[in-house]
Amino acid sequence: MPHQDREKIKLLQRVKKLRGQMDAVERTLSGNEDCGDQLMLLAAVRGGVNSLMAEVLETHIRFHLVDGAKEQIAPDLAEDLIDLVRAYLK
């Protein structure tokens, strides 16, 4: 299986997990659940979205700015950019 296909499958699995987390948020909001539980679920969703965004950005940097671009950036610069994005999204 090509590398890009594996990456796509991983990203889609993350989206499915996020969908499940959002369903849980909806259930707690509909069912008069404790605010603390709602906030914990929302924090998990936010973390999941940030993680998904970091993965998509990292893939974009690796495949479109380093390997596949007409004007490539240095691999060291790409790694620094990936680290910066991950730190920002935490």
C-alpha cells in the first residue's frame, strides 16, 4: 500500500473518532449532563482537531514543500516548520 494511502486512512480514522466525540458532546448537551463532563469532552474534541490539523500540515509540508515542489525548501527548514506548527497547535 503506498505511503499516501496509509496516511489518508489514518486521517480518515481520526475524523471518525472526532465524529464520535462530537456525538458524545451532543448527547451530554441534550441530556442535562454535568458541565464539567461537557468541558472535558469539548477539550478532547479540540485536541483531536488540533492533532488532525497538525498531521495534515505536516503531510503538506513533507510532500508539497520538500519532495514534490518545483522550488523545494531545505529538509531542515521543513522540520523546523513542522515543530513550530505542532508547538502552536498544542
